Amino acid sequence: MGDLLYSFNNPCVMDIKMGTRTFLETEVSNTTARKDLYEKMIKVDKCAPSIEENEAKALLNYGIWTSVTI
């Protein structure tokens, strides 16, 4: 980035993510762990679930994980 911004006096850089949400806003506050979401997650990345999620074999919120990792 330094080479790209060299000719600017006071450059400002913004990192934005653009795309389509893969979950509903109501799913953010979900309090019921779901086994189907756990299965989906481990198909994408077997190392992604936390220790607690691996023990329960369930997730509370797959949408937040996908918005961060994919």
C-alpha cells in the first residue's frame, strides 16, 4: 500500500465489504443452538468451530461466522 499512496499528501484508506447478506437480522439474536448450522460450518472449515461448539455439535449463529470469514 505504501507504493500506491506515495504521491498523496495525507492519504486515507477505507476497507469495505460489499455483497449479499446470507442471514436475516433476526438470526443475530438467536439463542437456540442448531446442529444443522454446525454441520454446514465444518463442511467449509473443520477448524472454525469453538471448543464449546465442538462439544455441543451445534451453533448459535452461522450468519455472523460467514459474514466474517467468507
